[in-house]
Amino acid sequence: QHRRYGAAEAVGAGVPADPLMWPRLVPPRACKTLCAVTLIDGTGEDGAPNVVATMELPCNWQDKPRQIMDAEKHLIQLGGTALFDGDIAPEVSILAGVVEIYGESWTIYRGSKCRNPDGTVNYTKLELV
């Protein structure tokens, strides 16, 4: 017998609650930190960044300073990770921009849309510098 998930446990913002959907790995009850996300897509003709989306969302903030090595073998100091339930920006493929948490501004180093085996987005992960 299959375990049936309730509507609150099914994944996908704006997607009908299907009882056989994948479980949420970042449930809304774990997202308690309010943050302001500004997503950009390059720069305009005047040199100002093209703002694609601006939103205030609850996230699961993991303040964990650590160092990682980028493709050019430079050490990058990450400040933390913000996890969001579902896809925060379905129309945006590359997540770049700025996040403000607790009055401090962070730059998005890497954004990931973590997917289920069927291709739907389970949660969004932003690694911040």
C-alpha cells in the first residue's frame, strides 16, 4: 500500500495537490527566516542590473561559514545557505542576484533548483557570499 501525502506535504507552488507527489524536503514549517530576494539577469544599456524579480519569502537559513574552491582554484568564503520550499522563480533559469537576511546583504554565489526524479522542483537552494 502506498503512503498518501496530504496537500500540505505535496510539492510544487501552483501545482495541484496530487496525493502521489514527492515529499517536501524543505517543508514550509522549517522556513522561519524572512528574507528579501532580488534576482538579476545581466546589465542594461546604462550599466544598471536588470532586475528580473523581487520578493520577500520565508526561508530556512543555515548560517555556516565555510570555504569552497571555484573552477579557477580560488578559495571562496561562503556565509551560509538559504533553502526555499518549491521553485521561487519558475520563469528564471539562472539564479543570480542579492539576498537580504537580518539586515545584512548577501550575494548569490550559486543557485540550484533541486529536482524530483519526475523533473519538478522540490526546493531551491541559494549559496551566499
